[in-house]
Amino acid sequence: MDETVNNTPEKKKGVSKGLIAIIVAAVLVIGGSVAAFVLLENSAKAQYFLAEKNSLDYIGDKFEDRYQPEMEWLETSEENPTESTVELSAEYNDPNGGMGYGMGLDPSQIINNSTITLTTAADMEEKQISTELAASFGEMEIDGVQFHVTAEKILLGLPFINEILQLKDEDLGPLLKEVDPETFTGEESMNLEQLFEGTNSEDLEYFKEEYGKMIFDELPEDAFEQTEESIKVKDQSLDTEKLSLHLSEDQVKDLIVKTLEKMKDDEKLKEMIREQMALQQFGGTAMSPDADQFIADFETGLEEGINEIDKVSIPDGLNSTIWVKDDLIAQRDFSVKLGSTENEDTVSLAVKGSQLLEDANQSFNYDFSYDDGYTEGTMNLTGDLSWKDNQATDSLALTFADTVLSYNGEETLDGTAREFERTFSFEDPMNGEGSLIWSGNANYEGDQMTSEHSFSVNTPDMSQDMFSLHAAVEGKTIDSVELPNEDNVKDIGSMSMDELSQYFNTEVTPQFQQWVSNLLYGGAGF
């Protein structure tokens, strides 16, 4: 793939990168929302977006068919209380045989005799999660570490104190404000409720309906053209429906402005953004001032996009052509060029490639190109996914310049038992090459599951057998999640700063020091 860089004198000032990002995002909104919108018309416009939707649905259905046991267990864990135990261990084969470390110390003796065990019980409907951690390092053992979460509070158990520490979500804000009244408002929240929320289907449907339908209605019928054309994909000759979309510069600008104006005034969309911030920034920065500033920046960015749209040049408009066979996309050619009315600088984006979606095999080959007049490059994505007679052979490769990221996998499914070996590889002339090998097996039977995973690395300087990480997983449904007895809870959220300081200085710290001393010098610890 080609990637060139031209050393050119100083650029003239043009459209801001922020504005270009907003425009590209709007284009993605236009494509994604409409593709997801269910269409029943028979016009070229409807057929164009129906082909997009059918292709996405087809790939999704094939994924669910292949991983049906895993999908069923996921559904079970979402609808029922479950408990899972993960035991982590490692294996190190010292090429020096333990020599050269001094004092006869062999790291493999510690590594090969160490485990970390994590046991987690979860009830997503009751909004309860309980986790216990245990570890052993040679003859040293640690247990009694507990972490519990509900929609209202978190609880922490430590091996060196008898009480379970509790902090209610409603107490976090006042506590932080007492610590630093200049920084915190007292309204801060851990947003624990969000931990138990999965993909919000209502929000997704809202986005499809509000934006997908609007954009579909705004797109002019005469922007689409439908013809017949024969093409060749992977040495197969296909008779296809060629569906072309061409929007002029003014049409693209009008559609972008209408989309941005709707987003700017959409309070539900802003609330969705707040919720995502809370989910991704658990515990600290999902605070009201940060969220308010983010929304303000979001509104400012949209306003900038609306006000500066006349400074944008889209000389060739937006062009997208798809070739459709049996209601599925077989080939694609998309291009758009963005620039400034104030100078001749442009940014060209293009996606061109083909795909063949069949029952037992799905393959694709796409080029993603970029050219701003100063730098240009092409990234190539290829894939070949095969699933036949409950056996899979997959390969993916992402190539840019001389760098290649690739994936190769083989799987077999016997009833509900799966065996697999997956290899993720990296090749780069400047940084060398290497692979991460992930192998193992998994079995899903109704209300229980087991799996074993092994991870190893292979590089020119490190063989696959030198070091490996293992994970053994067991899962089952349970009646309910057990939380600590309220009689043994220390509510630190209700304490003043002076009380907290005294508690940690006089009780927690001395017990911690004694625990560490016993752990290091007294044998097995607690």
C-alpha cells in the first residue's frame, strides 16, 4: 500500500480540523442512521439503504449462529443471578535454568507456584455485584479482599480489618466537597446505576427514528440511480443491481446543517451523552461540572459547524455506489472531498472494495484512502471468514504502509463444546514482528459453563514456550447474590473528615502494618 509524505511550505489557513471532524461525523450519522432504518419502499433510494441494512444484519446473524452457545450463556447471565470463578496462573520456562539471578533465586519457582482467583456473583436485574479476591505467591497467601456494588452503594472488605467499609453514592458528593470545597460542588456521583445498564435499546431506537427517518425523508429521490451491471468478485461473475447516490455540494451542506441543528437542540441526545460519560468515567470525572462543560463544548462545536458551513468546499459533492447481489452488497465505491472556500486545500476520503457474503464463507477486501495534498495513504482491510460443518478458519489483515496487523483463527464446535486457537500478529520493518497466541476451549451447558484459556507470545527473541498465562473459568447460575451483613458495616460516608482521619490513623493503619508484617515474616499471612 502506498503512503507518501510531501515536504511542502507552510499551509494556508483553511477550515479547522474540528469543523472537518464535525462534517465527517455528520456524514457517518447520515449513513449509519439511515442504514439502520427499516424501509419498505421499492424506490432506488429505499433499495440503496435496505441493501446496507441487509448486509449488516446478515453479518450479525452469522456471528450469532456461530457463537450460539456463548450468546445463550450471555442471555442467561443477563436474566439470572450467576457466579463465575476465574483462576489466573502463569508458566515460565527459564532458558537460563535459574542461573544468573544470584542467591540461587529462580523466578520460575515463584511464577509457576502463584495463582490469583477472582470469584464474582452478579444479579443484573437486582443490581448487585459481589467480588472476592484471593491470591497465593509461593507459600504466601492472601484472601479476604471483597468488593460489593449495588445501585446505591459500594462496600469494601479488607483482610486486616473486621468491618466492611461502606460508601453510599449519595454521600460521595458531600464528602468530596468537605475535602476540597474549591473543586467539588457536593453533587458528584459514582453513577452506580449505570454499571447495571446494558445497551439501551430505547436510545438506539430513538436515534434511528429521529435521525434515520429525518435524513431518509430529506434525501431527494433524484439523487439515486438504479441500473444493472455485471461485476467480478473473487473470480466470480455477478449480475448485480448498481445503486448510485450523488449529492451536490449544496445538498450535502443542507443535509449536514439540518442534522447539526437537530442535534444542537436535541435535549434527549445530550442526556444520552451524559449517561455515556457517566458509564465510561465511573466514580470520578462523571461529575456535573465536567458533564456540563462537555455538553457546552458539544453545542459550541455544532454551532461552529453550522455557522462555518459556507466556508467549506465540497467540490465533487458526495458520491457513493454499491453493487447489490441477492439483496446484499457485493461491491462499494465511496468518495468525498472536503476543502475550504478560502484556499485550494482539500481533504479527500475514499472507501473502495468488494465483499462476498455467502452461507459458509464471508470475505471482503477494502481500501480506505486519505489525501490532503500534503500527506496521502491507503489502508487495506482484508478478511476471509469460513464456518462449515461446525469448523471455522478465519483470517483478517489490516495493512498500512509496511505495517501489517493480522489475525488467524481456527475453531471447532462439538455440541456446546468449542476448541480454538487464535493468533494476533504484528509486522513492521522498523519495530520487528511478534504474535500473541490465544488457545483454549469452552463448554456451555444450560445453567453452567467452563472454559480454559492460554496466552503466549512469540517473537524473534522469545519463544512461545518461554512464558504463558492461563485462565480457568467456571460459571453457574445461583439463587441470589450474598451481600455483607449490615451489622458489620462501617459507613465512612456518614463520617466527618476528622472522624475519618482518626479512624484510619488509629485503627486501619496499625492493623494494616501488623498484617503486612505477619504476611512477610510470619509465614502464610491471613
